[in-house]
Amino acid sequence: MATSSDFLTGVIEGFYGTPWTPGERFELFAAMPGWGLNTYLYGPKDDLHHRARWRQTYPPAEAEHLREVIAGCQARGIRFIYALGPGLDIRYSEKGDRLAIQQRFEQLLSLGCRDFCLLFDDIPDQMAPADREHWGSFASAHAGVANEIFRWVRPHAPEGRFIFCPTPYCGRMASRQLGGPNYLATVGRELAPEIEVFWTGPEIISREITVPHLRELQGLLRRKPLLWDNIHANDYDGHRFFCGPYAGRPPEILREVTGILTNPNTEFALNRIPFQTLGAFVRGQGGSWDPRAAYLAAVADWLPKFATTGKPLTAEDLALLGDCYYLPFELGSGAQSLLAQVMHVVSQPPAQWGAAGVELRERVVRLKELCFRLTELVDRSLFAALNRRIWELREEMDLLERFLTHHSDPAQSGQPFQSDFHQARTYRGGLVAQLQRQLVQHADGSFTPRDPADPDSQTARLFLP
Ligand code: GDL
């Protein structure tokens, strides 16, 4: 049941990008019990020893670091799960490679770890001919290796959990037959029943995860999955972060999974609302769930972190800021209505803006000033985590303000607008920005080349060497 300690609720450090510092991890462990989170999984993709150097054990200094992190975690009553990702170049039929996994887990056992995970996500889904000959299929190779390691670990850690992440770990990947035909059914049949299986939902980043979706998966896996939830992950987009509430999953899913672990924003400091609202969701034990109310409650609790050297932020300010960086598929209400107003006003001739133009300008100025006030944050690690993204938002607010001011001035009537602070090539410049303009994505997700008659295409051509 959802509240028992058997139900895993917590955090996966499993993103691409700079791993958290030991200090950040300790801060997390101290706060987790208060939010009702009982599990932490260590698997930062860019810890070299997690993937690239998976065959080598940790050198002594790093091992000691890990020992402290494990002890700090367990001292708070939080389960520490260690994950290894050998899939980039493992030879599944090589006894030596399987032994290397065992040796790594042996080292972790000696550091106090009791819970383990083998990750086969984001790896080539092809095997060497010798591996195919030995195991028959990719799925059998994965299940076979996981079973072997599990059976070795179990006597050393009878109380520990053992988790497996399949190569197709979401509905879309499974329907594309990533890992070969019947991968999940084979894993379901061959993987030891005690081993839990990670799943991210219908997509890598799932807007919604429903009970029927999970039930269908249970049939294939012959067990309830463990959710690896990427709803707040931001490693795929350097311009965004997500501090909206846990949402898009009905409370009834709690009965269909063995736990929910969230793989959040890479920037540790930005995860307060994701963590707190996940805890509240699970603690609700399947009762009604109001994501907006949970968001506003978490905003109020996060506010003290936003102390500044100047005028203090209000909960309303922080809610608006969070609305601008809410969820992957959804802006918060304050950002939604601002965007709607911008779209409405700028699509009209300035002569028709009237009061809507004035009101919009006030909102834009307020948000711009709010962005500026974040430079005064006393907590500089929070500032560092926010700064690049907020700066971009501030630039857009500044541009809009200048645009609205220019066109509201009768003396400028009919004059084209230019900003001295948003010069071509310094603003929205660079290779990535230009590449992004070349393929247009439509509402259904499909892409087409940009219309060559579009004046922006000529601008792009102008920038070519
Ligand atoms: C993934 C990776 C994860 C990454 C996330 C979001 C899983 C199982 N693996 O595919 O490490 O952070 O997407 O980009 O989700």
C-alpha cells in the first residue's frame, strides 16, 4: 500500500549533466523525511564510474565519499539504491564483464549499500554476434545478467531491493520494438520475480500516466512496474526548468506501481516543489489530488529561500515566476494568461491596443522587475541555478516593453521598431538558434522545412559565412 515503507517514494539522481555535490545530497536527505520521501537512487549519468568507467571500481578517495553519502542517507531512514549502467559497451557473454559488475557491487556492499539497480537505458540495442549466440536475444541477455547479479547480491543483502531498467522503458520505445521483438514479454518471463522494473510511462517524458496504461504493462512484465518519472527532468533543454506540481497522474496509479521515483531538474536548488508535491501526492494515498493547491502550498514553503538584499519577494511573485517554468506540457496559470495577452495584443494593429496594451505593458514590466530582483538573492547557489534561464525571460520582457512603448507613442506611428539592446546576431543568434528555425514543428509533433519565402529564412542566409 502506498504509505508502507515498501512503497518507494523519492528521488533519482539519474539525469545527464553535472552530478549533485555531496553537500546537496546531504541537504536533500535532511529534508526528505519531512516530505514523506523514503528512497534515493544514485545514478548520475555523468559520474564517469556510473557508465563510461563501469568496469573499474572507485578509487579510495571517491569510495570514501560514497561511504559518507550512503551513511548520511541511511542515517535518515532513507533507502540508498546504487545504480550501475554497464550497457554502453558490455559484452554480455563475457564472464569477465559480469564479474566486473559483481565487483562493483561488492565494493558498494563494503561501503554500506544494500539496494542495487542495473540500468540498460539509453544504450545501443545491438549485441555482438557472440553475445547473440550465447543469449539468443537482447532481452534474454539483460534478464540473464540481471538474474545472475541479483542471485549473487541477495545473500549479502537479503533486505535490499533490486531494480532493473529495460532498454525500452516507455510505451513509445516498446511500440517501436526497441531492443527487439517481444523484449518486454521476454523480460517479464525470464527476469527473477523479485526484481523490480523501471518504467517512465507512455513516453520518456510522460504528460499523463494512466491506470489502463500501467495495467497493460503489468500483463507484459508479470509484475507491477516501478515508476521512474521524468516529469520534472530538464536535462534535455538548457533553457527550461520545471517547478510545477506533480501532475498528470491520477492518484489511483498508486495501487498499480511499487513506487514512484522522480528524476528531476539537474539543478538541485530548483527541485523543492517537485519533491514536496510528489511526497504529498503519495501521502494522499489515492485520495483526491489538487495539483494547483499543492503547488501554492509548496510555493509558500519555498519562499524563505528567496530572501533578497532588496525588496522581499511575495508568495504571489514566486507563484508567477514558477508559472513561467511550470511543467513540460503546461504553463502555470499566470504565465498562460500573460502569453495569451501578448499573442492577442501583438497580433493587432497598435491603434487598436487601447487598455489591453497598457495593461500588458504593466504586466511585462512587473515580470521584468521580478526577474531583476532575483539578482539580489542571498542564496547564491539558488541564484546560480536560476540565473541563465531567468536572464532570458528578462530579455524577452525587456524587448516586449520596448516594443509596446514604441508602438504606443503616436510620434513613432508607422516607424519600424528596433531595439538598441537586441541587436541582430547578438540576440537570438548562434548556430543552435538558427538551426532551430530551419525545421518547423507542428502541433502533432511532425516537422517540415521552413517556408523559404519566410523573411526569417533570408535573415538566416544573411548570417551564413
Ligand atoms: C532518459 C534517461 C534519463 C534522462 C531522462 C530525461 C531514463 C530511464 N533515462 O531517457 O537519464 O535524465 O531521459 O532526459 O529516463
